[in-house]
Amino acid sequence: MHSQLKTQRLTWRRLFLLPLLAVAVAACQDRSANTMVFPAPEVVVAAPLQQKITDWDEYVGRFQAIERVEVRARVSGYLESINFADGQIVGEGDVLFVVDPRPFKIDLDRARAQYELAVKEYERAVDLRKKRAIAQEVLDRRAQERSVTKAALDEAELNLEFTEVKSPINGRVSRSAVDVGNLITGGSADASLLTTVVSLDPIHFYFEGSESDLLKYIRLDRAGERPSSTTNANPLHVRLQDEDSYDHKGYMDFVDNELDASTGTIEGRAIIPNPDGVLYPGLFGRARLLGSGQYEALLVPDEVIGTDQSRRFVMVVGAEDKVEMRFIEPGTLQDDGLRVVRRGLDESDRVVINGLQRARPGMAVVPVEGEITGAALAVAGVSAETAPPTVDIEAAEAAQPEVAAATNEATATNEATTSEATTSEAATASEAAAQPQ
């Protein structure tokens, strides 16, 4: 009796589970039928731009005046006047300071009187010697006295002239280091420093290059691809801290004859015209020096280059329109925002230049042909003037509104289907639980 009851219960359970399994299988089939397959995303691709370029090596340096003079007096005395305003532009020969000239005028008058007396005595001695009234020795002594007094007169004239301290060069004067009325010393190694004057136009730009840079330039010179700056005035362009372009153009005029053993660098110098006086001695600048001869290069927008730790890469659409990650060796960045690719790309590669946020390695995509033209991207027939100049997410979304809308609609449909299937399963399970076992 007990065994028969147990068999009946198992039979009822099997009969109850069979409809539930059928409902579950039907729900799964319905859910699979309603699942939407996403279309392949569109990305803009273009071949690397082929262009003849010249590399420019970047350095950081400082401007220095070609001429810098410490103005000191040549005679000692009390400072009588200052004839310039601090920071003024002065010319060569302009009187900057005046030392009290009165003591030097007195010395000049004394020296002139002594010289005139010596001249008269010499003339008398000549007449007496003609009459053989004096010995030749006396005549020689009078000639020597005349020469000594003439030298003293010349010195007195110079000292009086030196009371006017003049600018030796054209340039900008600093502030006065001594006030009127002070006693200054001059004519010696410890003479009083009165001020400084620096020239402004042109101006020197000093920088230091590494040992590897020096060797590169030597090899290029030997190969005839780039002349050495030691013998050729290679161009050098400089920009200041608050400038975006290298507008200050000059040329190399000096390379040192040895490397600094403590730093392993060699000093270079360029001359930069400074007609408007913007370049001050002591300013820092960033320079670009001609670094190679002209050669054919492949360029891509700098924005499309990614970083994987220490390696740089770009996304490339390969066979079967699938995205590949291609590691490259980047070169110099050009003024138009394009970067040289030294190794890793061919001229026939299709580089993703727009839609990078939708491109993943191994993903199938729909490539839209574009073109890299300088700093602009010609995308799918859009002219270079109206195409976005850089690659960013917002511009990519704006360029592909249909894909974005389709993706959003598919996502919403999928979520709604999943929700309906879940609700149906829950209702079926509730009805089954309500049936008597």
C-alpha cells in the first residue's frame, strides 16, 4: 500500500514538471528570436599622408646679449651728475655719468704751463748749441724735459676727458649703482661699478646638445645630408614661453670645440634678429634646429596615436574589415598636428582616424574612406575646410548620428525584450505553484 502511494506521487510530479519544461523551452526560443543583432559600427579610415618633410630637433636655451659692458670710471672723484634714466635706450658715445672735472682742469692747466716752459727752454738750448755756448748734453736734457712735460699734458687732457663716462655700445642701460655726490674710484681693477649696458639687436641664443645629437649631426654631415653647424649657418627658430609658434628665426654661428665632461653636452649658439626688442637677455626659449635633410615620410594625426605602457600604436582596419592594433615608432610632431611614423605602417594601411571609441581589436567594422590633409580630415566626401581638425569623441558622434541612434534603439529593444521574457517566466512559475500536487 505504501509503495503504491509513493509511485502515484512520482507520477503526479512528472506530470506537473513536463508542462513547466515545455513553457521554459518555449520562452527561451521566443527570447532568442527577439534578440537583435547589432550592425557593425562605422569608422573613418585613411591612408597615411605621404609628404616630403625636414626634421627639426628641439632644445631649450637662454638668450644672452651679444655685448655686455660693465661701466666703470677711469678716474677717481666725486660723482657730479647722472645723465640717463634707469632702463633707458642709449647710443654709443652718450654721456652717462660726469665726475667733478674741476681738479682735473687744474691739473691740465699745470701740465700745459710746464710743457710750454719746457718748449721755450728747449728752443733756447738749440740756439745756444748752434753758437757752441752749451754742451750737447744740456741740449739733450732740455729735449727730454720737453717730452716728459708733453706726456704729462696728454695725460691731464685724457683725465679731464675721462670725467665724462660714456656708453661704449648701443643698447639698454641698467639702473645707476651709485648716487650723485658719492666718491668713486676709477682706473684700477677695483674701480666702482656704475651701471651695465647690454646690446639688444641682434641677440644670442645659447643651448646645449647631447653627445648623441652631436654624433648624429656629424654622421649626417659626412653623408652629405645636412651640413654641420660648425661651418654652415643652419636655420634655428625660437619661441618664447607664452608663444605657440616659432616666429623668431635666426641661424647658427658657433658650436663649441669640446664637450663638457661633467654634463656630456656641447654648447651651441645662434644669432636671432631682435628689431622690436621683445627678446630680453636672460629669457628662456624653446628652439628648433634643422635636424635632417629632406626625405619622404608617412604622417598621421597625433590624436589617433594611443599608448600601451611604453609602446605607441594606431588602430588599422585590416583584412575582412576587422580592426587591428598596430604598434609604431613615432617621430617628430609637425606644426600642422601630424606626427611622423618612422616604422610600423605602410602607405597602403587603412588607419582609423575617426570613430576610435567604437573600434576594438578584432571587431568587424564598416570603413568609411576619408583623407588626411594637413591638419584637417576629409571625411566621407566632406571638404577639408568643414571637416573637424582633430579626432575626438564628440566630433565622431556628431559625424555618425545614424549609427549612434541605431545602437541606442537596439539597446532599448533588447532591454524591453529581456524584461518581458522575465515577467512571463515569473507568471508561469506562479501559476504552477498554485496548482495542487
